[in-house]
Amino acid sequence: MFSIRADKQKNRLYIKLGVPDPDDEKTILSVLHKEINKLLPGFTVLSDLTEFVPVNQELGQIILQAQEAMVDRGADFAVRVANSSVVRLMMERRAKSSGINSVTANSLEEAEKLLDEYQDGKKI
């Protein structure tokens, strides 16, 4: 299960990953590209990984490709929220490999606040 949506007013991409469905691997990148094309370079990203369960290496590669696509399209800063230390570590490694500038927050509210502050020019 996943959802990806662009908020053009905030110039922000919202990603929610849950328990993967077998069809997710086939569609996630096409949905991602469709949504990031609605945003301007310099957009921010909020990734809700609170329900995400990593199930296989292929999905990890898709996540890396997704992060690289966001960087290529102009993602400026990303904040992830994850309850699992395994998921946090996995996503931090993928982020480092893709080059996306990102941090981890403890809640969705904290993530929104960090992204708003970043867009307002405050150092994170």
C-alpha cells in the first residue's frame, strides 16, 4: 500500500508507504514521476513510513530509484517519519546513496514543522 501526492501550494511531495502490495513495485515509480512533475524545483518531501514494512531487496532498489528521481527533479529537502529503527536505518542509507538532503523526525507534526521552517529559510 502506498500513496503519493503533490501539494502545489506548499511545493511539497507527500509519500506514505505501508505494507507493500505485490503490484506496488510495478506502479510506484510511475505515480511518483506523475506527482513530482506537478512541483517546481526546490520542492520538499515528507515521507510517512510509520506503517512501512520492508519485504525484499527489489523494493529497496525502487526506493533508491525514487529518491534519485526526486533529486533529479529538484527535491531540496526531505523529512521522513519512521517508527522502526530498521526502517530508519534503511532509509538513511538509501538517502545517503541517492544524495537527497534529508533528516528523520519523530512525528508527522514535527516533520511538517521542519519542512515549513526549512522553506521559510531557517537552518535545520
